[in-house]
Amino acid sequence: MRKQWLVLLIAVLASAMLWGCGSSGGGGDEVSSSTEDLATAENVGNCTICHTLDVHSEISGIAGVNSNESGLGSSITHDCEACHGGGQYHRGQGPIPYPEPNAEQCVTCHDQATLVLASKHNGEDAENVEMLADGHDTRYCQRCHTAEGSIAFKDVIGDKGTVENGVPEPLENLDADGNHILHMPTCAACHNPLTKELQQFDTASWDPNQNGESDQLDMCTSCHNYKTADGSMLFGSGSTASGTAEFYHDTAWYRNITTTHYDNPATLSGQGNESDTVINKVEGYVIRENSDNPCFDCHGHELLTNTSDADDPEASTIHTQWAQSGHAAKILTQAFEAATSVDCEDIDGLGTASDSLSRGRCDEQTDAAMLAYASDSTGAGWTHYDWDAGNRQSCQMCHTATGASNFLNDQDGYDPADNDFSHLSGWSMADDGTVTSSAQNEVLYCWGCHSDAESGELNNPGSVTLAYTADAAEIVIPDMGNSNVCINCHSGRGNMDSLLSTADADPSGAAVTGGTRTHYLAAGGTIFQSLTKIGYEYAGQSYTDKSYFAHNSLGCAECHMASEQSHSYEVVTKDETSGAITAINSTLCVSCHDGEHALFVSAEQVGETANIWNGSEAAATTVTQDMADEAAEELELEAEGYHNALEALAAALTSAGTTPISSYPYFSGTSTDQGHGGAMHNYSYLHHEPGAYAHNRYYAKRLIFDSIDWLTSGDAGSRALDGSITLDTTTYAEAIAWLGGDADTGVVATRPGD
């Protein structure tokens, strides 16, 4: 008991010493003059006994503004010591640990601060912990290029301002000694760090989404030009070609987000395919203006996109990778190619420079980017139909970001009738479920796959039940971790069951209609063929995976995102002209393909160490450029063999009276028996699954071999598999090699894998 009293006495004495900071007068001149300060001491510690918080009622690039009008601590979410250090080292005598706290103190608690420090908002200079600006901190550049300016001028945005138009005089950017004193547009430009709240705008003067609230869209687009103050779309440049309004940086297409963040409904995107007179167009991403996080749907505190460096893989980010991928209909590729095709120094090719020429940028360049669009040639999965229409609800889980997100977040409860596209221009749903569709279309946005873009957290359905059956039973693809977001849409929409309906599998049976039963890009169906039965499998033949086949233990993301170019989803790099594989991107391949049978190392691994077969075992070996080049050549041979074999199958189908064509239903003519229809099915499935040679090569080989065998083994009514095919040695040399045939005779005498 005596010991407990002693401990209590020590604690009381220590408390009295700290409290004495104010009562002793040792704190200097900053003594609290208000009893109200004492009332808030419980919120901010004992500091207010000696110190007022008036300093935090003024603009500070790091500390921001205390939104409490009294300047007191009642609205502050941080204790003073959280930023300035412990008072036990101070006690009114000094020094305190951090009299002028900077980002080094912020990052001890806020992970986001680390991202901001390395972002363009801090000049990509993580070492600039003071976050001081040393450029673009004069005149009206201060509005967006400094934290103080963004706060001071926030009520005069939305116009290319001058003093005459009511914009205040620029802030002083240097002190008496010539030191820069304004801060980069970091934390305080967007938040009041003392209260965590977003900086507030006067919605009477700045409310681009016209919702009557000061919100994230207002905040971000006050600098990242998108709409004018009255909600009218700001297209970017001053030319009439794209109906644009003049604004800052209006000749720099990559600085005005409407060139990539606006799908013009006037072009009837997604509806043109059902009309001969309108072309489908998707010009850009559609911001969910009616959501809580319209900008953070895709961006986080890294605040980095690098749109201006979209053609430089080394400078790319996951944003530019995605925007040039098929998941985005290659929107950024179209904008970039259109913009860079314009020479501002020679607009008409006759040496005539643009009137608005400015540092190599011009209105014509911005207009070109603004008018660029994706269509069926770059992203048919997003442009081909009006996917948000009522008659396309069954497609929405894969052909819209909204449907994909809803499915992935609640697979069992997913109902396409609940898909809400109200962020798209003109879209609505009546009480009876009747849909008025939008002339805008979605592509697969970040939030279609991710629940949190900053952390990368994914929408995750777990194991996935596919929309078709095998042998009349449900197909459940096991939980593949990150790849769960891919597997549903990349496993197709049909298989052998879909082809046969109620008929028994018998190649000599009645004819069935071949075609597009599997839909497109069904890589998951190929990998998990033992579950999906995706190809037409000829009775009596084995399609069991080889004992060493392991791709079904991996997942899509493990291979397609295992490189620095993760969000391009490309396992390989190809020559832009020939289409030939020039490099393997995935760093995962070599973990299995270590050279014992084939060596597949990534170009990214050159100079690094990998376990590579030395003749008797896999041993740590430095990857050379020759290894990477040879690996790419080997994989290119596989690809050439596969596609050449499909050409041989196409020729066999043509000879049988069913010629493959480029548009639906993808064949002219009709099948003569079930095996013939099955061969059509196999061709259509594999022709639309260009990576099957890598996803499950023996399954692809067997389907092609058996299909050709059936079609060439006799006339309709007398066909039978004979286990051998003969191909023309000149036309199909690559296919013969890929299928394991005789190069001189063209005979493939052994069924692949048998």
C-alpha cells in the first residue's frame, strides 16, 4: 500500500510541474488571455495554459486553417504534442522538439503524407519535407501551384482571372532575405490538417457538379480543369472545333482532364452499332460526379498519372498503362496519337504556325486530343452496343464497370436490374424498371475492379460460379485470390453444353450450329478446361491436362500483372508493325519454365539472379540479354505455330462448306454433322482466344488436331477420326512443327500429348 501511495505522489508532482508551465510565467510572452482557452485544454493538452492558438487561425502551408472561428482547440483533431513533440521536454523553459513541424512529423502518423511528398503536388521531391515551392509561386500561378494561393483565391476560381476581374493581388512569395515562403499544393491545399476536413468552397460561385455542396469534385477540378463554375463542360482549348472555353493551360491537352475524362454524349457512344448511320465513339472516362469520391475512384494521395509521358513505358504509371489497355478501349492511345500528330510549328504543312502557339503547344493539338475516340477497332467490348440499356442488362457484369463492381461485391445477390448508371448523361430508370439509356458508355474503370484505388484493395467475390454449365452441373472456379476479379469475365459465356443443348455428344450425330457459343477472350475457360469443358471434345478422345500442367494453380493476375507494366495486362511486348513477340514481360514464368524444357525469362530480369537449369538442376544464375531474347523468340515460335494451325483449321472448314468470316455469325454455310459443328465451335473459340497456346497449349493442340482430323477423314456421313492429319508443308510449316509433325511430309502422325 505504501508503494502505491508513493507512485501516486510522484504522478501528482509530475502533473503539477507540467501545469506550472502557465502559473510560473516561464512560458514567455505567449500567455493565454482567455478563460475560454482553459476550457479547451482537455482537447489540446496543457499547452493552451501558456499558448493561444491564434497562429493556427492564419494561413499556413502545413498547418492550414483552424475552421473554428475563435481559433481555439475545440475543432482540432490533433493534440499539440502530436506535431510539436512532448511537453515533458519543454515545461515553459524550452526548447520544444519541433517548434516548426514539417512533413517528417506528418509521416509518423499519416501514410498518405509519404505518398503526397513523392507526388507531383510536391514536385516529386520526397526530400522537400518543408514542402516549400520554388517555382510557379508568383502571380496567378499561386492559385493552383501553392497551398496558400489555393486557399486565398478559392472563391475566385472558374475564370482566367486578373486583378481587374476581381482576383486579389498575388501573395508575397519571398521573405526579406529572398527565401521562398509559400508551400507546394500539398496537404493544406486540399485539407485543413488540424480538422481533416476538405477546404470549403462557396458553392454559389464554384459548384461544377451543381449539387449545392462543397465536395471532392469541386476541390480537385478547381485546378484540374473540367467544368466551368456554372457546371458547363470546359473542353480545354479556345478553338471552336471542339466547342471549347478558354482557361489556364488551354493549349496543353494533357493538363486539361476533359481530353481524357469526358465521353461526349453527342457522339452517341455505344448506340451506333445498331444503326448504319452513326459510328460508336467513346472519347474518355466518365467521372461519377454523384459519388462521394469521384476523383478518388481512381486516384489516391500519390497524385500521379504522367499523362504527358504516355508513350514512355519507363515513365508510365498504372493510370497510363490502364488507359492504353484494352480494358480502357485504348482511350489514351487515341488521344496521344491524335495530339502528337499535330505539329504546332507547322499546322497546315506549309510552314504556318498556329496563332495560339505557346511552347510547342497549341489549340489545334488540344482539339485533336479532345476529338479523338475509341471505337470497335480498339475496344469493341465497350463500344459495340449501348451497354447501359435495359436490353443489355445480362451483359453488364462484364461490359460495364458498374455491373462488374456490383457483381464482384455481391456475386450471390447480383441483379443487373439494380445497376445504377445515373452518373451517365441522360440515364434514368422508371419505377416500373424501364430504362432510358445514356449516349455515354463506360469502359472497365478502376472502381470496377478496385474497392480502394489508393491501397489497391480489390472487389473480391471469392470462388466464382460461371454463367454456364458442364455436363448439366454448375461450374465453380476455385478462389484464385486477386485473379477472382478476372475469372468470371474471362471464362466465356458458353461451352460444349451450350453448343449441344440437349443432344448427346456424338460427332456423327445430327448437325449443330457452330459459332460464338464461348463468346470472347475466354482464357479462364482454357486454363480450367477440366471444369469448363469449353471446347467441343470428340467422343473417345482424352483431353485430360498433362500431369505437369500448373497454370490452373496460378491466376490471371499472377502472370498478366507480374511486371513493371502491370496495368497494361500484357505478358509480352510485341513489335508494333509485325506483331511478333520481342520480349516477355512477366517475371513469373521462369519460376516454372526454368530451362529444363524451355527457358522463359523476362526482359525486366536481365542482370538479376534467377534459378535456371544448368543441365542437372536449377541454380542461381544471372539473366543475360541473350537469354531474354532467346526466350522471346521461343515464345514467338509457339504463337506462330498456334495461329498457323488455326489457319489450317480454317482451310479445312472452308473445304467442308463453312467458311470463317469476320462478322457475326462468323461462318458462311452450315454444318453437316455434329463433329463439323464442333469444329466450327472450336475454331471460333480459339480464334477469339489468341493466348490459348500459352494458357493451355496441349488442350488447344488437341482441339485443333481433332477438328482437322474429323473434317478431313471422309465425307459427311462417313467421317471418323483416324489419329493422323496431313498439312501442306509450304503453307503450314509452323503448324506442322507446333503439332509435332514431319516437316518434309507434313504428316502429323501422333495426336499431340498422346
